[in-house]
Amino acid sequence: MYALLYILGIAACAYLLIGSIMVFRKQQKKKTTLDKEVSLTTVRHPIIANPIFILYVAIPVITIIIAMIWIFSTQ
């Protein structure tokens, strides 16, 4: 039962990560200039310097790790 939940959780995280990357790349290709002064770090490393994108990755990973620790500690 737990194996199915693990697989579904990992599949959902992978699906959302891939979707986020696709949206990120689509937005990056647009020729609009919304930000006048973008730092050089953000221009060079658009994914690493994006705190929202990091949270999209970090929160599901941390949640899965905590859930796994909790499940295995209660057995």
C-alpha cells in the first residue's frame, strides 16, 4: 500500500517539475521586457537564482522525506 503511495507521490512531483520547467522555458522565450534591471546572476543562472522555482522543487522533496521518516518510524 505504501509503495503505491510512494510511486504516486514521486510521479506527481516529477509531473509538476516537468510542467514547471516547460512553463519556465516558454516564459523565457517571450520577447517582453517586464523587468528593467535584472541582476547579472539571474540572467546567467535563471533556474538557480529563482527562489520560487527552488521552492517548487524543495517543498515536495522535503515533504516526501519527512513522510518517509514518519512512516518508517511508526512501524
